[in-house]
Amino acid sequence: MDLARHLGHELHRDGRFEEAVDWLTRYSEKGSDVGAAFGRIADCCVELGRDEEARAALRWGIEAARRSGHPTMAGEFQVRLEEMG
């Protein structure tokens, strides 16, 4: 597991959302199979009251999930995006 992804996950779990966004963004910039990281970034942004950033993360997550062959994840992110309005 990538260190940035692991740190982001643990920071999210500990409620340290701002730091989690930073680490997960670093991980997502690597451009590999990062769809799930965008979902976690969206979660953190919602907790921080940054809904527009959360929507952007979900849109990026949809694209990343499709590129990586994860249509179910893309669909889940689409539903979340629609629920956010």
C-alpha cells in the first residue's frame, strides 16, 4: 500500500480531515488506480463543509474509476453526487 494513501486513510479515520485531504491528494496525483481516494477526499470535504470541493472530488473519482475499469465505483460516486444536488 502506498504511504500517502495509508496516511490519508488513517487520518480520515481519526477525524483529521484537512490532513487526510492533503495526503490523499498527493496519492491521487500519482495517477494510478485512485478512484477510491477521491471518494475519501469527498468524505473529508463534506466533513469540513466544503461541499463544492466534495462534488469536484466525486467527479474526478467517477472519471478515475471508469479509466481503471471500476464501473460499480463510478456508479456509486454518481449516486452520491446526485444526492448532494
